[in-house]
Amino acid sequence: MRMMMTLEVPVEAGNEAIKGGQLPQLLEHVLGSLKPEAAYFSSTDDGSRGGYIVFDLEDPSQIPVIVEPLYQQLNAQVRLQPVMTAEDVQRGLSQLGG
């Protein structure tokens, strides 16, 4: 299932992870294991570091493996939500009938 992960990293935790060299390593690990369709990084509305990663979740049991390093190493807030492409929506709407 295509999922979008939204993450927010508090400034202090992000600063420490950058100074200690963990942030680049963690991002490399996360992106390497997820093989995302897309990954974007930005500042959030409140000034935290943020990111949006779209990837295929093969099995819900992957969720702890994906999110725990982000929680533990970055004190990140992580949200996962199913998403669809325009083609997915069209395919679903075609099945409604009526």
C-alpha cells in the first residue's frame, strides 16, 4: 500500500543529530530501506525540520522497524497515511458504478 510518512524533527534533537553525524546516516538508512517513490524535506510551519516520504508499505509489521529509529534517534513526530495517485482514484471511482 502506498503510504506517505510525514515527519517533524525538533530543532534541538536535529542539531544534536547533525553535530554527532547521526542525521545523514539515519536518513541514508531510512531512504535505502524504504526505496521511496518520492522524498521531500523542508521546514515545518513551527520551524522544525520536516519531511514527506512516499513509499510502498508491504506489510504493517514494517511500521515499528520504520518509525522507531526516527522516534529514538531524532525524537521525531511521525505520521503515516495511505495515499493514492490520480490513477488510483480514477480506478476506484470507475468501480463505484451508478
